[in-house]
Amino acid sequence: TKGVAPANGFKMLKSYTGGSTKYKYYFKEDGSLSTNLFKDWGYNKCIKTKMTIEINTQTHNVTFYLYDKKTKKYIIPAKTVLCSTSAKANGTPRGHFFLMKTSAKRWVRVPNNNTRFYQWATRIAGTPTLVHSSVYTKYGNNKALSASYYNKLGNSNTSYCVRMQAVNAKIVYDIAKKTPKKQRTWINIVKKNKKGPFGIVKLKHTTGKLKNSRKTDPTDPVLFPGNPFSVK
């Protein structure tokens, strides 16, 4: 409305995607809704805040929720990103878990397999599931991305793990590395045909599919700091 200052800061509102669930959304100084609190509110502030991570194997979305001290609930949506989960019926397990912080590794390889490697890997405690980047064909080389695997993000095509774009796998890795050891980061793995607080994110909403000749993840925060998908 003319003459009325735009809303900014945190506001408790019903979900933008329908339903009666209320979230504490963050609005930027221009009054627009933030869908990336890691970038708009502060990366380190988000990382160090208590949070829960919801992985939806139906929509292939991951949502980071920060803890609200006033309501004592995880109702501050920080970011929703796409992922890939298991193609097996009992692959990526559903349930309530936590992030195994001591497991965080910069690079991992698939056991007994010299063709698939991953960046920014962190295990979900009590499961065979790791959260990590998409597939690389060389260990320790972030310029050896498999574009064909990257283009499958947002679908069921893993054995157990949760694959993400590099920028988002690094968020999980940093949570494991930078939060206090005794502070649990809860992981809820669900299978629900519902939109999250920011709607459903698909590959076309981010980078889109890559050409087969491309060997780098366009969201990689090491290769492309400050890229359009950056969280800093």
C-alpha cells in the first residue's frame, strides 16, 4: 500500500503454500520474502542456531528449520533445496534421527567402487545414509563432475544416500563442523506429498540441467564464490 513501509524482519504467518501451519518467515529490508536465510540473515548465525532438517523423499526436497526461542519450536524456515534419495523401497530410511557430526568428511568414495566420489559428506546417525554432493568421477577433484548424475537431482536414484547440489551439501557439512559438539541437529526423514513453506523446489528452479560436457557444479562455493546460488 502506498505510504506504508514494507514489512521486514521475522513475521509469524500461515504457510505461503497453503494450509494452517504457521511459520516465522524472514522479510528483507525491501519487504520481500527471504527464501535463503543463510544468505539474507547471516550464514554463521544460521549455522550456529539450533535446527532440524526435514528430508522429504516424496518431493525430493530438504528444508532447514531454525529454532525459535519464543515458541520453543523449529518454525523458522531457512531454505528449501532439492535432493535425490533412494530408488529402493527401503533405501533412505524414514524416521527421526540426528546428524553424526564426527562423520563429516570433505571427500568420500563408494566402497569397492572407483567411479563415484562425493564432496561434503555427513552421515545420518544410526543409518547407512550420507548427505553429500552429486557424483564426481575423480576423488578430490571438483572439476570432475558427472553431469548425467547431476541432471538426475530431484529424483529417486540413489542406493541409500541423499545427494544435493554442492552448495547445500556444504551447509550440512558446516553444521556438523561448526556447531557445538553437544548440540544435536535433528533429521526428520518423511514421505509426504505436501509443499513445504517455500513450495517445491525442482532443478529447473535452480541451475537447470547441465550440458554433458560440463565438469563443474555451478553452485560449488569453492570454485564459484559469490555465485547466484551462494549462501554467503
